[in-house]
Amino acid sequence: MQKLLYILLLLILEVQIGFSNIDSTTVLSYDKFIDIVKTNHPVSKQAALQSSKGKASLQSSRGGFDPKVFTDIGQKYYEGAQYYSLANAGLKIPTWMGIELQAGYEQNQGLYLNPENTTPTDGLMYAGISVPVGQGLFIDKRRAELEKAKKFQEITELEQKIMLNELLYESGKAYWDWFIAHGKLQVFEEAYELAKERYLAVKRGAALGDLPSIDTLEAGIQLQNRDLGLQQAHLDFKNTSEILSMYLWVDGVVPLEISDGTIPVSRDSITEYSIKNSFFSELDTLISNHPELLQYQYKIEQMEIDKRWKKEQLKPVLNLKYNALSKPVNGNPFTMYNGNNYTWGLEFRFPVFLRKERGDFKMADLKIQEAEWDIVTKQAGIEIKANMAINQWSATTEQINLYSQTVKDYFGLLDGERKMFNAGESSLFMVNSREIGYIQAQLKLIDLIAKNQKASLSTNFALGLLAQ
């Protein structure tokens, strides 16, 4: 009976002891985790502000074309006499073509009024135009700022994608580190339970005289080693859970913590390892559309606009101004309108040597050349990082396919060794040796799966696709 009991205990060890607590655990999938990070993390909220900054900048630049109402009133009183009273009010309307329209009303009076400011008693109405014939005809500062603001809006939207790309990459790595720690914890929990059951069985067998006493010592040492490995696995899982919690927030305000019952996906649930064939045919397009490269391109376009404005400043300032004048009758400015009543003016300025203007233009051109070299270097770096990640992705796919079979083969060796031990044809040392090989093979497979998923993550990060 005692021998039968001992054999029964050994047969129990044939059953795989898997650590599962399904009823009390919650699986946090990778996609769900990333969705939480993308929606609620403070950096994600901060990234969303970038687009708002671009819109605000564009709105501000468009303000340069807003119509402006103006009023200019000046009076002087001295020793009870009104020397003069000058009043001028109107509306100025800048246009996209650089032309400025204006209309207004002027009424001046006083004992010592400058004759050139004399107006009829009812005042004088005017309407006219200012045209830049030289500098500012094709582009001026207002138009340049508006065009640069449009590019800046595109840049801020790309900046949002770059920030999210960084965030999702770092959080994704944290998730797969958590996955590794949990997978190893499961392996060590299973290994510890096996060692514990074997120790009890060997101890009973030694007490019955069916096994040598030294086997008890060996089984005890093995149990101690497994216990040490289990404690380290618990520590690693706890620490990676803490790191993962850094990325979990509620609406960017309230930080969350991973509960004790939350676990990552199991390694058996991951079935996608390989790269799709269509990915390679799209690689050049994906690289050229990388947010950082597009951001560089938009910055160069901003510099091109600035260069155009610098070049425009090499021209002389030559502005023509014309205002038609009319005395209003009963508020109607056209009753007494006469084409011979007008004012006109000519404004001309031109630096003799143009040293500042030529220097600014040369500097703008050099900045563009510098940025163009930067984009070449950046593109090369992106290609290298993407290719390295793809190579890792491809290699780990083959390794997983190979090592999945290796794990099965290790288990086959362990299973056979156990049966031989039960039949008295093997030793406890050989069973432990086969078991250690099987444990290490499982740990290696978990590492390979995580490396594969990280390689996929790194590839998408290198190509700027995580925020898509």
C-alpha cells in the first residue's frame, strides 16, 4: 500500500501544473492598454494642445488682414482760445495683394489752424488706396507671416504625432516587459509546485526505504533553488507592474495602479509574429511620410517663404497713395463729388549699400541648405533604424517557430525521463536536469515572443506609425 501510494504521488507529477487564477484575474490586453494610454495619458493631452497652438498661430496671422477702425483727435486751448481742433476717423482695409484701402472723415477748425488742415465746416470725407509698386508688391510681411503660420499649423499636427509616437513606444516596451515578468512568474510558480510535490514524494519514499536518503537532500536543494527563483520572479513582476502603472491615467489627471488581479495576455494567445509581405513594398513610402521628415519639409517651406520676403526687401520701397475728397451734403458724400478734388503721395526709400538686406537674404539661403542636409541625415537614420527593427522582427519570427518545437521536445524528454524514473530506470538527478532544461526553454521562448513584439513595436516607431 505504501509503495502504491508513493507511485500515485509520482503520477500526480505527470500532470502539468499551470498557474491560473482565471476567476479572480483580469486580462489587460495590449490593444486595450495602448488605447488607455493614447486617450488618458498627460503627454497625450499635451500632444493634443500642439494642434491648438497651430490654429491659434494661424488665427493671429490672419489678424494682420483684419480691417482697422481708427480715430485721431487733437485739440489745443490756450488763454480761453481754441488754437485748433483736429479730428480724423476712418477705416483701413488691408488686402491679400498688398493694396490697402481706406475711407474716413476729417473735420478741423480753430483760430490758429494750419492752412493745410483746413476743411469745410461740415468736414471732409475721403476714400482712397495705397499701392506698393516696389517692395511688397509680390509678398510683404503680413502675407509671409500668414503663409508661415499655415505651415506651422501643419508642423504642430505632426508634432502631435511625434509626441504620441514616443509615448506609445515607451509604454509599449513597458507592457512587453510586464508580459515577460508575468510569463516567467508563471513558469517559476509551476516549477516550484513541481519541486515541492517531488520533495514530499521523495521524502515519503525515503522514509519507506524505497529511495536513498540522499535523494531527499537533492530534492530539498532543488526546492530551495525554485523558491529563490520564484521570489525573484515575484519581485520582477511587481516592479514591471509599477512601471506599467506610470502610463495609466484617468483623463490625464488621476494616476491609476495595476491591481493585483490584473495580468497581461498569455503567450499562447499571441499568434501574429511575422511581417506582412505588403509591408516591404510600402517601405519607401512609409519612410518618406515619416512625421519627422514631413516636419523638416514644412520647416524648409517656412524658410523658403522667409527667403522670398528677404529677397523682396532688396527692392526699393515705393508706395503710391491716392485719396478722393468730397464734401458731404446731408451726409451724402457724392452730392458735391468732383474728380479734381484729391490728395496723392509717393513714398520712396532705398538703402544705398543694401548690406543688411543682402546679408539677411544670404543667411536665409544658408539656413535652407543646412536644413536640407539635416533632412538627408535624418532620413538615412530612419532607414537604418527601420531596417534594424525589421531584421529583428524577421529573425525572431523564425526563432519563435523553431523554439516552439524545442520547448515541446524538452517536455518530451522530461516526460520520458519521469516515466523511466517511475519505472526505476532513472535517477532524481536526471529528472531534475530534464526539468531545468524544460524551464529554461520556456523562459527563452517567452523572451523571444517579447523580442518579436518589441521588434514590431520598434519598426512602427521607427516609421512613425504608432500614432496613426
